[in-house]
Amino acid sequence: MTTLKKYLSLYLALFRTSFIADLEYRVNFMTRFVTDVIWYSAQIATFEVLFRHTPKIGDWNLAQMRVFLGVVFIVDALYMIILSENLDQFSEKVRKGDLDLLLAKPVNSQFMLSLQKASTAMIGNLLLGLSWFTYSLLQLPDFQWLRLFWLIVLIPCGLVALYTMRFMIATTAVIFTRSENLQFVWYQIYRLGMRPDSIYVPWFKWVLLTALPVGVIASVPARAILEPPHLALFAWAVILAVILLYLSNKFWKYSLKFYSSASS
């Protein structure tokens, strides 16, 4: 508990520092927000157009798909705020020698690499995602609001799955120094998780819930509030998050065996 409190205090300090730094570029807040509003609008428009030609996609109708998009927007915004900038700059830190400084600090290096900088300009995205999510829930007839408690567990699990997969792919830069092509592969895999898992054939849906578990990012949390409880699926999401977090740490320690300091 003491260790957890120490790291929480450290992250809050890093978040505060990031927020102060981002305030120096106020125009950046607005431009990034506008850019992502366009991205969100494009996702919404895509499904709105598709549902003009069909009453259902996979298992869900338009109202349910709007809820799914709300979950996607919330998870994506949390990822962008907390993790994205750090993991996107991973290769640069390796090439420029910034990794040396982080490894020398008396703090867990994976923690520092993953959470050193928060993108506070993305807080507006989170508010936008929450607004759309609330609107979509209000369109559901007889929605049971107590189901939202599932999200307290399942959204963090989806975020952990998203983080660990992205982190392990980014970590390949330590082994290969340059791994831009693998980063491109990651974005294609991530896009699969931004679509409901029910649109895929059964065997590929299984892959997206196990081998490449991007299905737990948004589809599983959305199912928790749209369908009768799938307790086995929810338990798997929790177990998977723990396994992936463990594997990411093991892979990070393994990759450091190949690291040669930029100053050497």
C-alpha cells in the first residue's frame, strides 16, 4: 500500500507538471480538441450512414452502436491523456539517449517510460466522449443504470490491455533500435478493437479476445451494459489484464538485455 501511494503521488506530480507545461501552448489545446472532434464525428457518421441501409450490424442496432462508440471514445481519450505521448515517443527516447536518464532514476523504469508525460490537452476529448456516452444511454429504452458499475472494472481492464499491447510493441525499439514498421502494425491491430467484435467471424472474434485481445478494449465493456451479464467473459477480461501486465514487465526486463547505452 505504501508503494502504491508513493507511485500515485509521483504520477499526480507528473500530471500537474504536464498540465502546467501544456498551458504554455493554449492554442494547442484548441487545435488538438478540434482535430479529435473531427475524428469522433467521422466515426459517428460512418455508423449512422451504415444503419441507414441495415437495422443491425452484428448483434446491435443503431442505439446500441452509439453506446459502443461512447465506450470507444472514453477509453481512447483516457489512453491519449495518460499513455499515448509517452509510448509514441518511445523510439526517440531510445535513439537520443533519454532512456539512459530514465533507467538511472530510483523509480521503476517501466512506470516512468509509460507515465512520464500526460497529454492534458486531451481532457476535452474525455468530456466529449462522456457527453456522447450519456446521450447514447438516454436513447436506450428502460436502461438499467446500475449496469454502469461494470464499467468501473471493465474499462480499466480494457485500458490495461490496450497499454500492455502498445507497450510491448514499443519496447521492440530497445531490441531493434528502429521499429517503425512494427508501430504501423500496431495501429492496424488497434483499429480492429475500435469496431464491435460481433461483426467478425467467430474464429477471428476469438483471436481478438485472446491472442490479440483488442476486443476487451471496448466490446466487452459495451456488452456489460447492453446485454445480459457474461460473467465468464468479464472474469476473463480481469484475468487477461493481470496476465498482460505481468508479461509486459517480463518482456521489458528481457528487452533491456539488448540495450546498449547511447553514451557507450
